[in-house]
Amino acid sequence: MENVLAKSRHLYIFLYARSLLSSAVRLNLIGPYAGHKLLFELKEIVQNNVESTQDLTISEVCQTSPVLEILQGMHDRLYSKLFNS
């Protein structure tokens, strides 16, 4: 079971990093090749975060900005969109 939890933590942190870089690419802050390079370079940081979060309990995990999370989920319904896809 611990292996599944570790893989889940790794996947979550990796996808979070990928989403940040994807947004930077869509905003033309970095190019797609630079985004791939940065994601590869973040490999060690992602692994360190996986290891440092292994002892967190469910009461220590929280959403720090639930309103922002809800608004991001409704992006496709907004009148003014940041990204047109």
C-alpha cells in the first residue's frame, strides 16, 4: 500500500509542476523546449518533495485557496478567458 501512496504523491507533484510549466508556455514566458528542459531538471526537486511529504497526515494536508481552485475549474465558462483552446 505504501508503494501506491508514494506513486500517487509523485504523480500529483509531477502533474502540478507540469501544469505550472504548461501555463508558462501558453503565456509565452518560456518556449516549449525550455519547458521540457525545466521539467526534466525538476525531477530531483519533485522526488525530494515526494520524500518530504511522506509523513504528512490527512489533517496536515489542506487546500489553501479553495475559492481560487473553484474559479480555475470554471475557466471554460468565463466571459474573458486567459487561454483560448
